Amino acid sequence: MSGLNLAPFFSGFGLGLSLIAAIGAQNAFILRQGLMRAHVFVLCAICALADAVLIVAGVAGLGSLVAQSPVLIVAVTVGGAAFLLGYAALAFRRALAPGTLQAARQGERDLGRAVLACLAFTFLNPHVYLDTVVLLGGLSAGFEGTARIAFGSGAVTASFVWFFTLGYGARLLAPFFARPSSWRVLDTAIGAIMVLIALGLLARLF
């Protein structure tokens, strides 16, 4: 990857990682399965590949559609920046009163049931479509050619890195994230990343 595409790649990576690294049913499920070492590779692959398909669809479809209209680019950029700042505010709020992710030491041992549960956690969550198809796909319109591909590749890479790290590192991560202070650090970092990316998006308009 050329030096010219490193910036959009890491922008997509940082945004993608920030969007998925939050307490949620899908992450709790992967963490539980990781603790049991039950079907970890298959389930992590499903989550990451699902994100990849949705991100590619957003970058290839919605991104191209928005790119045809300068007005829509401005609207999506401003709207995306506002969304990110709002998300950052929520992250900072969580940091002030952090929760915990208590991973039960029981999970789905049957592969079929585990896959069905994983698909449900993935595709029945409306936020996954907002984050991947709408937000990431729309914001990719701010990049052109190989830069847009690099942005999408960064977001896809972030998904693979997060889910496989969470799944295979579960036995190490579970005790760490059982402490509220750990989530305080994570949510503070997520909030900061969101603010920086939002400011970067707005700077592109001037």
C-alpha cells in the first residue's frame, strides 16, 4: 500500500474499530464462546465476514451514489461528523459511569446453534447497518479511487482484528474487562478517536 493510501486506510481502521469496540450482545457472545474455546474461529469469521460484506456494499453502492452529488457529500460529511461527536459524547458519558462485561462461563457448544445465535446477534442488530452500510459507506464517498478502497479495507481489517482478538484473547480479556476502570479507559479512547475523526471530516470541507 502506497504512502498516499495510508491515511485513508488508518482512518477507516480507526473508525471501524471505534464503532465495534463497545459493550454489546455480539461482543458478549464472542467473549463467552472464547472463554469456552467453543467454535471460536468459525464464529469470529462469521462476524468479521458479515461486517466485510456490509462495508463493501456500503463503499461500492452508497458511497458511489453519494459521490455523484457534492451536496450529498457535504450533507453526509456533516451528518457523519455530528453522529461521531454524538457517539463520542455517549462514550465519554459511559466512561463517567462505566459498566462491566460479565462473560458467563457458559455458551453454545453445538456448532449449529452457535452459528444461528451469531447470525442473529449480527443481522438483527439495526446498528450494524447504520455503522457499516450507511455511515462507513457514506463517509467513503469523501475519498476517491484507491483511497476509497483503502478506507474500506481499513474498516474491514479493523473488524477482523477486533473479533479474532476478542475471541482468542477472551481468557485474558475477560478478567480485565470485568473491572469498570477498564471500560472507562476503553470508552475514553473511543470517544477521543471519534472526536478526532469527526474533526478530520469537517476539516475536509474547508
